[in-house]
Amino acid sequence: MNKLNKFSYVFLCFTFLLLLAACGSTGSTQDSASTPAQQKEQQTSSETPSTQAEPTETELIVSAAASLTDALEEIGPVFEAKHPDIQLTFNFGSSGALQQQIEQGAPSDLFLSAADKNMQALIDNNNIMKDYSETLLTNELVLVSGSNNEMNITSEADLSKPEVKVIAIGIPESVPAGSYAKEALEGLGLYDELLPKVVQAKDVRQVLQYVETGNADAGFVYKTDAILAKVDIIHTVDPELYTPIKYPMGITAASKHKEQAQVFYEFLKSEEAREIFESYGFKGL
């Protein structure tokens, strides 16, 4: 082989080796050609262990008669401490107003009424689960006056005195306490006579406000509310004069959290909850 041919052969071999090296380098470069963001994502996915999503907290909306406010506000934190996955939101008001809200589709998981009639109306309209409705508590109706009242009112009959100008009761059509008061006064033959003196309130809390501020000389409320207010209980109304005061509770048919609602429903019947209710003057069954 002459020198020229030998040189050509060596040149071709060298060129071939360069091409092989270039192909290998190109493949390696392509493998590592990801962007810095992609490289970080790959590293993060390989280094970060998979974690499960933390459980979400369920909010239960509890529609309850205003007279249950203090007791339920004490019971709520006790229950939530035992069930951290459930948060309670209370909607307090008159039983009649709450009944209407539920009938109109307002969100609610449980209803605690101060009268059977409001609960029964919802049951009849399939707004409450029949298997999860029962009477929870009872109460008493009392006549109260301001702590500085000097009219010497000792019974319903004394409300006829001319110096008694204003008597506060809940709206009988929507406030159970007002309905019970009207029923008792009718039984005594006093309602029509006292009607010109009557001022109606949206719930028992407003009745108490009228009496506490002196805007009413006397008022009819539940014993449980009177105990906590700055008023004097001057007379306990004869329970034979009105329908027994019962507090039924029920789970709404429209509840989206029926399982959690059942947990709170059962807790309200527990001895722990009963003791709190009784400390506010309610009586358990």
C-alpha cells in the first residue's frame, strides 16, 4: 500500500471514530437536556414521600330554639373536643321562624324546637327524618318582672292592676312561649282583658329584654331563661293551664351530613349533655 492510500485509510478510520463519539455524546446530552424546572420536579418527586390528604372538617348547622342558646353554647365545645372532625354552627331563633326556614330550603342538619307542633309540621311534610326525631327536654313557664319592680305582682290576676301598663309575651303564632302564655291566660279567662296591655316579642330573649330594661312591667318566659336573666321570677304558671312544654329534636331530611348529624344527635342524649341541660334548668326525660 503506497503512502497516499495508507494516509487515506487512517483518515477515514479516524473520521469514523469521531462520528461514533459524537453520537454517544449527543444521546447523553439529550438525556440531560431537561430544563432546570423539570430537573427540580424530577428530584422533588423522587425525594418527597407521598402523603395522604388531611381529613376535612364537616360543618353541622344546628337550628335551635332561642331558649336553648346558653346550654348549647356550652355543649358545643365539649362535643367538638371529642369530635374534632365536626364543627357546629348554631342558628338560634323562634321555633316558628326556624320551621319556616327549613321548609323553604335553608341549610340545616338538625332542628331543636321548643314545641311539638313545629317539629310535627316538619315531620308531616317529610322535612325531618321520622326515625331520628324524639323529645329531648321539658321546661316550665314563669311570670317575671324587673328586679326593681315594686308593683307587688304575685300572680296572673295581678296583671289586671291599673298600674301594670305593659305585659310582654312572645308572638303566639311563632314563639312557643308566647303560645303557652296565651293558652294559660285564656284558661284563666284573662287574655282578652289583658290584650290591650300586651306587647309581642320575636322570641323569649326579646321578652326578657323588655322586662330587664323596664319597657315591660312583666313578661312570660321559660324558667330556663329567667334563671340567667336580671329579672325576678314572681310566679310559676300552673302547668295544668297549658300544653306540656317539650323540646323535640330531629335530623333534617335534606341534611348532607346525616352520619355526622346522627353523632351529635346521640351526644345530646348522653349523660354528659343532660347534666349541662339540667344546670340551665331544663328537665330531661
